[in-house]
Amino acid sequence: MRKKKPNLNEFQDWGTVVNISAFYGRNKELTQLKSWILQDSCRLLGLFGMGGVGKTTLATQLAQHIHDQFDYIFWRSVPTVLSFDEMITDLLSLISNHQESKPKIHRVLHYLCTYRCLIILDDLETTLDTLNLNYSRFIQIIAETNHQSCLIFTSRNQPAQISLLENWSLSARSLRLLGSSEIAFSLLQSQQLRGTDEQKYQLCDLYGNNPLKIKILVNTIINLFNGDIKKFLAQNTLLVNNHLHHLLEQQLNCLSAWEQQIMYYLAINSQITITNLANKLPHVSKSHFWQGIERLYSRCLIEQKAGKYILQPVIKEYVMEHFQPQPVLELANKRKPGNQFPVS
């Protein structure tokens, strides 16, 4: 039976949660997420999408909307946590009212059954990319064990185990976030920029309607073009400044040689079907090809429209500049354990 706590404020640990000054759009997504958690009793919820698309912002807004339905709130930005054991220790200390301080998962599960707890782990991809088995195991246990709590996590890539859990159990759900023209346009509208609505939407499309990329771009337009969108668009090129270059570098430079080749051929062949893309890469085995497509899609680096795969313009620009077609022999030589597609 669910126990009651005396004071809500003593049972919330928001860690390094971001302060949202303004929240644009995502109302449909927010409604869906609330329904999964409050009506369907979802135990595990993953929010996936490219860096800067708004996963943390949406998770924060969601938590603030539903926090009064939970006994305990625990938020951690995973990159700021020294270790998995530290995270579990902090969590257990909170939900046990500081009665327990050793990192024991079975005790965490006990309290997740006793109380209704909301756990948010933000920016989890770092640990998932390094195949941190502790976090992966914890996520799976949360989904498969019967309790009344919920774990929300954000990541740039979707682990294969989440897809399996989601397909076979109502306890796990995931939402893939893409760029939002509503959010991107609202961000431009909030700044002192000159330009027509048509020019603003064109600018948003060029940068994938990605909120963070738009914010970075706004500073550039103000500093270099005196806030004039028309002058920026007249350059007829995609400007990638240092901040944006670093963001793209983080997401693309970790790809294997095979994945880079798939990205390159997607960049030079706009809106191509999966069959035609495979035909253009005969030197890539079918196994590697499909593993690569699956991983690139799970990382939200490629998108599907009307049955065809595409790249966002700014990603396409980066790929064209930094990735090059490689001879079959050179690719084969790169098939070392570290460069092969990991089994997710």
C-alpha cells in the first residue's frame, strides 16, 4: 500500500535541473507523455533526439506538470554524477528518508513499490555509449519489475533494449523528438531580428528546426549581419560557427567508418530509398548496412519522409565537408573491434 509522507518539500531533490524561462510548443507531446505516466502507469519513459532538440526542456516541463502526483522527485544530470553508485546512493538516501546510504538496487526497488517515485536521469547517452552495464541493467530492472514509480531518461540515442521492452510491454514507452518549426519560429520571434515570416521559416528549415542550433545562429546573425535575416540568407551558404561545429562534431565524429560512409552517400543522394542506398554501397555487407541504418536512426541522425531517408541541411553540409568516400580495402582495414557496430 502506498504510504503518505508528511512534507512534500522534504522529498524532492531536483539536482541540477535547468531553469526554464520560456516554454514553446510541444503541447501534443506533453499531453501524450502525461497520459502514458498517469493513465497507463508507464514505469520507464525514454526521450530521444539530437542534441539541442529540447529533450531536457520537455522532461523538465513534464516533471513540473506531474510532480504533485508523486511522493518523491529525484533528478540527476548524469554527466555531473561521479559514478552509478553515487547516483543510487543519493536516490536511496532520499526515498528512504536518509535511513539507508549503501547503493543497493533491491532496496531502491523496495521503496519504488512502497512509494510513488519519479526519477529523471538527464543526458544518459554518455553512459550508454560507453556500454555502462550498471545503467543499462538499472533501466531494464525498472521496466520489468512491478512497482508504482516511473523513471524518465533522456538520450541522443535509443538503446536497442528500450525498443524491445516497448514492443513487448506496456510498462516502457519512448518518444523520438524531432525539430519543431513552432518552437524554432517562436525563438526567432522572441529576438530583435529583421525578416519576413517566410524568411524566418526558411532559416528554421535550414537548421532542422533545432532550438539550440537556432539559438546559436541568432547570436551569429545579430553579431555579423546586424540582425538582418535576409542578409544572412543572401550568403547562400550554411554558416557553421564554432559552437555549432562543436555540437555537430560531438554527434558525428563518434561514428564508425561504415556509418560515415552511409551518411556520406545519404548526403550526396537527396531523398533516397533504402533499397537504392544499399545498391550504392555494394562494398558494405548487408549485415553492416542494416546495423548502420538502425544505429543512425536510433541516434536521430537520419530521418524518414515518404519512405525515403534524408539528412537535415546543416548535417548534410558537415558530412559533405568532413566525410569522404573511402576505398573498399581501406574500409575493410578499419574493421577493428572498436570500429565495428556494437551490439546494442
